[in-house]
Amino acid sequence: MGHEYCGIVEEVGGEVSTVTPGQFVVGSFFASDNTCPHCRAGYQSSCQHRENVGANGAQAQLLRVPLADGTLVATPDVPGSDLLPSLLAASDVLGTGWWAAVAAGVQPGKTVAVVGDGAVGLLGVLAARELGAERIIAMSRHESRQKLAREYGATDIVTERGDQGVARITDLTDGLGADAVLECVGTSESMSQALRSTRPGGGVGVVGVPHGVSIDGQELFYSHVRVQGGPAPVRRFLPDLIDLIWTRRIDPGQVFDLTLPLDQVAEGYAAMDERRAIKTLLQP
């Protein structure tokens, strides 16, 4: 809701060559040319010519997408309605959760902790599973979200926060800390919890947009913890994510637990704010 968008191409500009009217496409919240040095390095969200897409009208019947050749990825065919939630998730929350796992350095056989049980955190759990993590610790206090985290691959649930949350993860990992931690909230507490839950030599993937977050440089220096993150380069992952969805190997669309018509957008936001919904899907 907000940044996500997918749909059928109605018209294309004269210089667009890779998508055609009638195709079903998925995009991401930053338009990118996918050819500049940053794009070629896999950081399309830092494209030298990037443009913000989602904030300019994704909650609408029609959306103009700039830099269409580098931004949009077509599906093999027009999907059935059952795939729409998952393809919509690929546009933002799945791509962001996947980036969190990649940035944290999730690898096969490793232990992963996920801070945050919103749509991004839950799909970070799914991403960690797909990337081969052996143990996935989801930090959640909400029963419905715990259930979905389990379905997506969580092996452990931690309800504690702050110092108690760090202590619980330390205990679960025999005093070591997790190999990779996904920070999917963006508060000072969540950042501190993520950094202190990571073992020396481990990594933190930061995708929660920071609000009032400051990091003690000396503490970080001596922790030997690697930090990477930022706006997710969703375009880097879209082809693979679409393939996983199209072949029904993953079902990220379950995070959309409320569907509303476009004219009830305010209720969608209220439901998420009041924790009555994980994520709202708007139908134009």
C-alpha cells in the first residue's frame, strides 16, 4: 500500500522498447534506467537518474511510470487474480525484505534474527528461508503475525524487546548472537536491538527507514558487526522474485490481510496503524 504497484500497460511512450500495451508488469518505488554504473552494480534505487514513483500516485486507477524500460518487468502472461497479491508484494515489501536478508549476509546454514513483524519483517523471514538459513528467529508480539512468520520459515519466536530481547537471542544462540540480523522497523530501540543481537563478524541489514536513530560509533567499531542497508534496490531482484511467484514456490501475498476499494484508502491506513491489518491491498 503506497509504494507497491502492478498492472496492465495501457500506453507507452515513443522511446519505450521493452514493454508493450497489454502486458502485465511489476515496478518498484524508484524508477531507474537500469544502465547507469550504480544500476549495473545492483543499486537501482541509487540510479543516477532515479525518480520517485510510489509517492507520485501509485494509489490511483492509472500511473505514469518514468524510465519504463529500466523500471518495469513483465510477467510471462497476464496472471490470474490469485497471484495479484504476491506480485504486488514483489513491488516493495517482498523486495525490501529480500534486500534486508541479502544486506545482512544471510547464507545457507546460518542463524538469522528478524527485528520487526510488519509486512517487510515477515517477508524478510521468507527471504531468509529461501536463501538457506538454518535457524530463523522472528521477534514478534502479535499471535497472527507469529503464525505467518512460522509459515514463512521462522523456527523460533521471541516476544521480548530491548535488553530482554537481546538477552533472549543471545541465550538461543549459545551466547554468540545471530549471524545475520534484519532490522525492519527504523526506531532507535530496534536498531540497538539489531546491532546488539549480532555476533562479531555478523551483519545487520537495515531497511527500516530511520526515525531518530543514532549509532554509537565506538560501540559499533568494537562490535565487529557489518552494517548495510538503505532503500531496497527492488529492480535487482524483480525477475527472480516474479519467477518464484509465477511458479508458486513462494506466496508473499499473504501479508495482505485486508482488501479494500480505492475510495476506502483512509480505512486501510487506519487498520494498519491500529494493528488490525498487516498490509492493505487497494483495488481500483
